[in-house]
Amino acid sequence: MTRPVVRLALDAMGGDNAPDSVVSGADLVRQRFPTAQFLFVGDEARVRPLVERHPGLAQVATYRHTTEIVTNDAKPSAALRGGKNSSMRLAINAVQEGLADGVISAGNTGALMAMAKLVLKTAPGIDRPAIVASFPTKRGASVMLDLGANLECDARNLVQFAIMGEAFARTVMGTAKPTVGLLNVGSEDQKGHEELRTAHAALRENKLDLSFHGFVEGDDITKGTVDVVVTDGFTGNVALKTAEGTAQFFSGLMRQAFSGSLGAKLGYLFAKPALGRLRERIDPRRYNGAMLLGLNGIVVKSHGGTDAFGFSNALGAAIEMIANDVATKIQDELQRLGSDLLDTTPPKPKTAAV
């Protein structure tokens, strides 16, 4: 079956390795998704020569020129005021104007969230957007949200995240009946702060059409205990950075272990195929591409320091979201479940029979 044309707006100047990684990543993903088209937003004098090195990419590329950028250290409020002509803002505008189906940036996360929320607005029934990404697990992969968009969340936000995450896992990850868990310091119902316990009760008591597991702990993330891990942005971001750091630390230890002696080097030759599979399995670049759920449009945040391969995976994630019409499906899910979904009032205690 022929895929429909997908138009992507790229913040060509966002990220540590831009615009090189952006252009090379677009060429890589074009080979996987030949119907993709790309609007490069940035300094055309720098971007166009890079694109023209890839004849196939040049045929499906257009440009929107600007020399303004959002720096990595810019505060979101300052970016909103002074970045109206930046590559990030103009790329987001392209989605709002109907010139693109989604936007991808490796730039400043806070600025991207603030600008996207201002321009695209939150979807009906959603108070705050959330950042979601996939994690490798023993069972395959799971998704976690929020990963840094909302440092503090109330029970209503957590319930909304659960619904968005479940819809994402079902439509993008292909999980038929995703299980959902709330990240906590223990699995017992009485553990955690009040907002967590209230969200737990709401997800239990509303009898949603969700497979709600209950509370999960930190080690459950990589075990794959649930398909969707729900948490606040502070905790989620710490978990994400810890996982990335652990993968890099482990890879470094492996390199040291196999470079110490002649015997170790010989052992590496025998173990190389298995180590290659392991490296691929835990490579953060394979899981690059955090999606901003809850907006009226597709917005994907790439890791700022990734290379072309990592950026191509962020582009692939955006294409899959567009192809699966995730934004519309999340809105449909909220409407289907009804307004009582978001009632996070704790249930009244049952009175004893007289």
C-alpha cells in the first residue's frame, strides 16, 4: 500500500550539530519513507548547499529563510518575546498555517514547548501537553510521560497523561491493549504523595476502558511491567537522563574491559557479534524523538546532541504519528471516555452497614 505524502517542517538550526545532522538525518529517513517532503527552516545559505549534496533529498525539499535562532540557554519567556522570526518559531508556524503536517526540532526544549503551546494550542480536554518517548525494556519497549514539560503535576494532569500515553502506545507502538502504571516510590496503595494517590483512585474508580495496573516502581521501567509509565515531568526527566547516562557508562565499561590485555582483545573478537546486538539494543539514538502530546498538531523534540542517525529516528517517529493521526485519536479517546474521566475527586468512604 502506498503511503500518503507527509510534509515535515524542520528547525534546521536547532541542536548542537545543526544544520548538518538535520540535513543528513532527513536524507536517511527519506530512504525509509520515500513519500516524505521537507521544509527546511533556517539560514538558506548554509542549509541549501548541504541539501544539494543529496540529489534525492533536494527534489523533495523547500526552504523558509531566517538567520534568527533560539539559543540553548534561552529562557522560554524570552524565546516567546524575541524569537518570533526564529527557525524554531517559523517551523511551528508552518504547521499552524497548513504548510506542514508536523514539526521536528533538536533545539531548546522549554522554548519549543512554550512556542508550540502558544501557536498550536492544547487540544480540547487537555490542560497541559506532555513529552512522551519510548524506552527499551526486557519485553521490548514501553513509553513514559511526562519527560520534562511539566515539573509539577496535579492528579488531573496525571489522569490526562495516562489517557494520552495509552492512546499513543496503541496507535504508534502497535500495542493492542496497553497496560498503564503510575510511577511511585512503592506499589502499595497508601504510598506516594496526595496527588499520586488521588490520580490512582480516579483511574481505578472511573472504570475507564484502560488496563490500569496501579503503582509501579523505578525498576519496573526496564522490566517492562507496564506498557505506559505515567509520572510528573521532574521525575520523568531524571529517569530519562539516568537511563541515558547508565547506557553510556555501561558502554564505556565494556570498551575498557575488552581493551586491557591481549586475551581481552581476542575475547572481543569472539563476542563482537553479540556485543553489536547489545549496543544496538540500548543505543539511545534508536529511541530518539520525544513527542509533545496534547497539542493541535504533531511536534517532536529530538535530543540536542544527536547525530544524523538519531535525528532520522526522530523524523521517523513524527511520520508514524502523522500516519496514525495520533492527535485526532487522542481527542476522540477523551470524548469517548466522557467528562467523568477527569473527575479526580477522591471517592467517598463507604459507610458501615447498621
